[in-house]
Amino acid sequence: MPRTVTLAGGADLEGFRRACRALWAEQVEPGRVRWRTGGEAAEALDAGAGPPPSATPPFARALHVPAAFMPLCEQVVLHRDAGRFDLLYRLLWRLQTEPGLRHDPGDADWVRAREMAREVHDDMVKSADGGEAPRSLLALRVALERCRECPIGEHATQAVPGEGPRHARLMFVGEQPGDQEDLQGRPFVGPAGQLFSRALAELGIDRRTVYIGNAVKHFKFELRGKRRIHKTPAQEEAAACLHWLETEIALVDPEALVALGATAARQLMGFAVAVTRSRGQWLKRADGRRVLIALHPSALLRMEPEDKEAAYAAWLADLRQAVASKGAL
Ligand code: URA
């Protein structure tokens, strides 16, 4: 009996991953799976909704996913070819059962998957050149990397897009990547990011369940000797970046946002917000989305040691409202 997997949409990577884990746990061979996407008539089994990890039979072999496979999937799922999920699941299955496969670049399945990834990438570049707004977070990442609408990108190591689940209900927005973020290509991983992660953990928020990004996508700095010192982006630079932030918000479609600091608050609201006066308050954007105003973690790092503890407690209390906010998590 073939198994039918119904994914939420044509590019439902998360659903595909879950389904792969469930199918592998049950040792369902690739030839026995029919992949469907949301728009098509759904049939019986929905392995995408599949058994939770705890329901995985204890005897099932662990699924090994080589590091390069997920980035390949991210692109291939965006291809129009109706056989893309078949191909990816077959490759994943074969990677488990044919040890030499990952070192065989001439294998027909590899060749086809790489070809599809390249076609998707080329399409993204074409739409970015045509001025179209990216239609996926991956396309956004490609477009950001090429952006030179303001001078900042010329000097940064790379663009730093936000990270988190595509449909996270809560989105945090900072100012711009710092030195570490610029080097690692991930938001909030330097000293301010570590304080932010600690706050999330203390609030019981799993960082992986929320979307975390920045108002400006490249690191602006000035060189002092060998050190790169953060410089606040100018209003025109932030304004040039606004459409990227709005694209990100439209793609993630969060129920609520948290503005960390003045730059984020201004970009999200469209007017200057006095953060020290408005912190802990919810404002409403023109699109109806609610925005909680909070201090930026760097502001806490800069405080006098004797003020830090109380300020941190007050910051946590402000951020706690985002957790308490109905349906935000
Ligand atoms: N500060 C920010 O605003 N964003 C980061 O990603 C890191 C530091």
C-alpha cells in the first residue's frame, strides 16, 4: 500500500523533514510514498503530521543527514518539478543505505538535485534583478547578500538575515548585526545576543521557536586599529533597508513583534519612539500588528555595574509581556 504524505504547501520544508523522520522510523521505502502538497486533494495518511519523536520505535535506526543535504533541500523544495519530494526522500534514504553515495558526485539523483537547486537559485537572482520582492526567506537571503542600496553592505562580511521558523508567532527585531553576527552570518550571537538568549531562556522561550532579526541587515562599523567598532546606521541607511524588514515580516507573518531598541522601534512603527519612556508598552502598527517596545540588550551591557541588575529585571518584566501576550507563543 503506498503511503500518501500531504504537505502544507509546495515549499513546506518543515513538514517534509517531519515526514522523512516518520517515514524512516517506519522504514517506508521511497517507492512506497506519494507526496502531495496542500492545494491538491489529500488522501489517507498524513505522515507530515507524523508520530512525535517519542513515538519513534526504539529499534528504528537514527536518520543521518549530512550537513550539505539540508541547504540543498531548502532550494530544491522551491522547484516546480512535481517529483522534487520523491527525489529528496529517495536521496535521503539512499544516503542511509549506500555509504559511498555522498562521495559520488556523478550519481543521477545528486546531479538532478543539484541541477534543480541551481535553477531555483538562478530564478531568485533573476527576480531580485527584476526588483521583485522575494517570495521566500531563502530568496530574501539571496537578495540581501546582493543588496547595495546603501553603502554598508560594501564593507560588511555578509548580510545577516533573520532566523527562526517561517511562521513563528513572535518576532524580535534588533538594530543591526554586530561584529560577531557579521562574521557568523547569524543574528544575536555576540555579547548582546548572549544576554538576549539568556533572557529568553529565563522567560521559558525556546530561541528556536521565535523569529529573530534586525532592522538593518549589514554591519556598520568604523575601524579603530584592528577593531571594528559598531556605528549606528544613519536614518537613510535604515530607510533603505526597510523594505527588506517589511518583506521578512510579510513572509513570517508573526502575530506580534518586539522592538529591541530605538532603531527597531522607529523602523517598525514609522516614527521615532522614546524607548525609555515607552518600554513595556504595546503599540499598534498601521498593518494592525502589535509591537512591544523594549530596551536593546546592548543598552544593558553599557550600564554602570550597580544599575545592571535592576535594569535587567525590569527588561525581563517588559519582555515577559510578549510571552503573556495572547497567542504570541
Ligand atoms: N545587536 C543587534 O541589534 N542585532 C544583532 O544581531 C546583534 C547585536
